[in-house]
Amino acid sequence: MQGTLILGASGFLGPHLVASAFAEAQALATMADPFGPPVIAVGRRVEEAPRFTQPRNGAQWENFDLQMAEELPAAFDRWQPSHVVLAAAMSRAAACEADPAAAEASNVVLPARIARICGERGIRLVHLSTDQVFGAQPPPRKGFAESEPVAPVSVYGRTKAAGEAAVLEAYPQALVVRLPLLYGDSAGRGLGASDSLLEAVERDEKPALFTDEFRTPLEVRNAADAVVELMLGNQTGRLHLAGPDRVSRLELGLAILAAMGLPSEERARYVRPALRQEEQASAPRPADASLDASRAARILETRLLGVRAGLERAIGA
């Protein structure tokens, strides 16, 4: 491990990836190199990203626009990574629907470009994708396995599916990791399934939570630890990371409120059960994008947490 580069470090997952990679680097520290291999965190607004590592000996943070294609090779010469996690994406489904060309540039063209650079230099690449590449067809009983054909319902899902294919075509030794709905600590930024709900409750809103939309959610630090473990491994192709529990959005929301200590009789006051067809969505939503992560569970030392254990960890943070 010569050095880790996290691209997209200022999003919800990114700072947790940085913290997990830095912990791995510290484990390799020596007397001559007390902080271990460098961890470089790159994003568009890294000054807004929370620091989950110590400020004096944490990762190196850098603002950089990955869309500046002509500057990328020189940037890689400067960064000199041996491992790269590509978490940068246009991930807001509504924004993708509004500007498909921008979604294509961020979710297809950019990952292919990064994959070519990594392939030419023999750099280990983990590209992060999404369960939203599914949804047009119902899942098998245990959820979508890696071998299932993609069938997205949104521009976001279609561009992420195309990005996966572009990465593996450019660099067959890369690993594409599909992630589910994530929840957990966003350091007060209202990101992810739990913090966005809790912020809505604090604003005295009563958000609609669907009884007919199902996911296999995962706590964000748990996801980061698993991704970094996979980054240090040798898996290639596609792999699913997800929690073992298939739950509706309403079930997840009520579990979040329960983890905050609200009695069962009070939880219903803060949320509104709804059906997908009752709400006007800014982008199409899959009814069920549950992932089968059994293959990852067999490979990983990191245990993929169910909703109860994940929320205990998240709320404790």
C-alpha cells in the first residue's frame, strides 16, 4: 500500500472512506514513517467535508475538479496513488433527470477516464455504483445478485449502469461495488437516510415514508470499512455491498426514531406512511432495489450490519 486516493471525498460517504483508509494507513506506520502511507482526499468542496481523522496528522485534502480532463494525468503524477476509490458521482436523481448530459459526463465519461488512467499505471481501482441500476423488474427472493441483468428506471440508474460497463471495459481488473441506501453520521449535514429524516423532524415536518419501497440499507461507516477492505484485496468485476435486512422506507424510518429513544406510540406522530403512487416524485423510484450481498459477506472480514446493529452504531456516533 503506497498511498490511497479517495475521489469524491466531500460527499456523504467520502469522509468515512477517508477515515477508514487513514486507519489502515496508521496500522502500517513505522518509526521511520509514523503516519504510514499517505491518504489523499479529493473533492470539489473539501472545506465543507467533516474530518473524522485528527486534523494534525490526518489525510491530505485537496480541492480539484475531476471534469478537467486535460489536468487529470498530471494530477495523478502528483498524487502517485497505488489504490483509488472513485466515489465521485452525480448522485441526486432529480438533478440527473433535469440534466441527463451532465449525468452522463459525471457517471459515465469520468469513470471511464479514471479507469483508463488507473489501468495504464497499474493502480488498484474500486469504482462505487448503486442499487439503482435495478428497479424495473422485481428482485429474486433474496435480492438482486451480481449476475442479474441491470434494469434501471431513472437517468441516474441508467448512467450508473453505463458507467460500470465503461469502467470494466477500460480496465477489466477494476472492482465495481454496488452500494445500497446508506444511513448514519453526516456530521450535521442532513445527508443519508437517517440524518435527513431527523433534520425533517427537527423542522417540524412530517415526511412521507413509503410502505411499498424496499431497500437493503447499510450504515455509512460500515460501508466505508468494507469498501476499504475490498480496495486492499484483489476482487475484480462487480460486487454487492448491502445490509442483511430488506425493509420498507417506513420501517427504516420508524427504526431510526426508535434508535433515538422515541417510544413506539410516539413515532407515528413524526412520519406519514405513504404509497409511491400518492407522491409526485422528481425522478422515478424503484419499488424494490434490494441487493443480495451474500457473496461479499463470505469474502469480507468486515461484518455487514443489519438495521438494528447499524443504527446502534450510527446513533452512538
